[in-house]
Amino acid sequence: MKVIWNPAPGECLAERHAVTIGVFDGVHLGHRFVIEQTRRLADSLDARLAVVTFDPHPAQVVRPQSAPRILTGIEHRLELLDLLGVDTTVVIGFDVAQARERASDFVERVMVKCLEASAVSVGADFHFGYRREGNIELLAALGSRFDFEVRALPAVARVDDSTEAISSTAIRRALAVGDVVKAAEMLGRHHQVRGPVAKGDQRGRSIGFPTANVDVRVDRALPADGVYAAWYSTPDGGRHEAAANVGKRPTFYDDADRSLVEAHLIGFSGDLYGQEGRVEFVDLLRPERRFDGIDALKAQLEADVDAARGILRST
């Protein structure tokens, strides 16, 4: 997959593309539907498939106090888009100046002059550009002017009996209550967080349950505080069964200011410090809680490991 960061004015790939545009945070099943439909459109037009996305999330710039937690950082997002067979991804660095660009100017600069768009497809409720002025109607008018087709695609409902549309917001809601199973149904995979393994206070090691303390960025979406059956991946391609704790460790701390991710890799021994850890949340085992002492905590951790092993080996 070719990745272009912040195309310069007039930069042209000299290839026709069918284009879809959006943040694509999570690259969930709804996003995949849009990309698959755009791929079909590209094939019918003998064009290549392009995705235009933004980093950071526009909300982090235009409304930072209420910006959502991010499901997938840009590196992870690009990996997922590559797996979907996208030919070209244009990453627009979003800042205050970008937020002020008029929608029509953006379309001409990126869709027309960079990607030579033959067609553009987006969700029916998608908005972009200064003050969200860009919409399907404006795209259609610009399509007539610059000779590209415009298609509005419907939202995708969840695969179970729910009528709730799949969205990044719905996935965040599921994570906020610890329902990582529901989140996975909408993502099409387990929710994953990433970060370097940092040294902690080594309390887990001292009681026989060493953990990898994954330093996840504060703007990333974590599931609710609790203990989860999880998969832990290492940079060498290893994938390990794990019991992962998300929380503030109330047995040891009264006023921790943020939730941390600690993963106990079942049956593993080795040094993970400084390596990137990737934790995939499979199912919630229990909420996080305070224990009266070390013996009670150890007994519960043994039960957590058994429960995690049972879930992971049955899926």
C-alpha cells in the first residue's frame, strides 16, 4: 500500500482512484463495508482504491476537551487498511490550519489534483471541511464540476438482533462498560491496545504473578476497569494467553490518577521491558476490586488465570 502524508498542492499520482474519506477510527465493520463498496466501484471504473484519513483525530484539534478516546492509532490504522487491500492511503495531518480549509478547496486539492478521483463514496451522514460544510450535496456538485461520481453509502447495523448501527462511538460505549465481546462484534476483531512495556513497582512478580506493564497513551480507548481474558503479542510474532488487568490497583493505591494496563502472560518467563506489547481483550472476567490482603489477592489471581485460560482455549 502506498502511503502519502500531507500531499503538497499540485502533487499528483497520475493514477485514477475511487476514493473514500473519513477518520476510520477502529476500521470497524461499518468502515470495512464502505471500503469494500469503494473497491467494487474502483474495479468497475478500472481505477485504484484510495482512502483519505486524518491524524490526529479532528476532534482532538477542534474540541479537545470533549474529543473521544482513540480506538486505533495511525500506525495500527494503516496496518488494517493495508490488510483490506487499499492501494493508496493519504494521511492528512490535522491542525488548526487544516480545520479552516474550505470543503471545496480540500476536494480540489486532495481528491482531484492528488488522486484524480473517478468516484468518491462516503457514509450518507459524513461531513468534512470548515465548519463541517462538506456533505453529500456539496460532493455531488463538485463531482459534476470535476467529473467524478459520488455515492452515499448507508450505515451498517450490528450482526445480531440489535438495530444499533456500527460506529466508533458505539464501540467506545461498549468498551466503557467492559463489554469487549460486543465491541469485537462491531470491530470484526478483538479490541487491541499497544505500548512499550515499562518498569512498574514489581508487586506482581513478588507474589508470583509477574505482569507486563503496557504504557498505553492516555488518549487511547481502554475498556472499563476490570480483569480480562486476553491475548498478548510480542514484536517477534509470539502470541500468548494472558490475564490482563485494567485499573487503578485499589488493593495497593487509594488515589491512582489513571487506569493502567498490566498483563500476566500465562506460563511465560522472559524480559519484555522496552518492547512493544499488544493486548487484545477477549472477555471480561470480573470488575476490578480491592482485596483485604495479599493472600486473598493471590487466590483470586489464580482463579483469574484459570478462567482466562479456559476462555482462550475455547475460542
